[in-house]
Amino acid sequence: MIPKKLDHQTATELRSILDKLNIKNPRVIIDFEKETVEVEEDDYSVDDLLESAGALSPDRVNELRREIEKMREEWD
């Protein structure tokens, strides 16, 4: 994929449109053919977030991670 430079006004207008869709990520890919917006995931994995609470066992974290992955697949 070849990146294309946007002028400031266009970038601001696109950011405004995405804000209205509650998309706050600084990096996105817009696929007009599929009519989708892909957002770059945060640096934290699901495992990191779930384990950071300290209230979940590693087994439960893995179970929740599998459930989340399954839900994401269903959305695609």
C-alpha cells in the first residue's frame, strides 16, 4: 500500500467525520469497496488488559480472549 499525503484541511475534515462515528484512533484504513474502517489496535493486547486487573486467573484470561476473538470473527 502506498501512503498518500493529505493536506491539513482534508485531514481535519476526515477526522471530524470519524469522530462522529466515535472512531478516535489516530491510524485508520478506509476500504470503500467493503465500506469498512479498520482501526489500528492499541499497543496493549487483550491479555495485558485483562491480566492488569489482577482479578483474573490466566485460564480465565485465555477463555475471555477466545470469546473476544470469536465475537470479532462474527462481526467480520
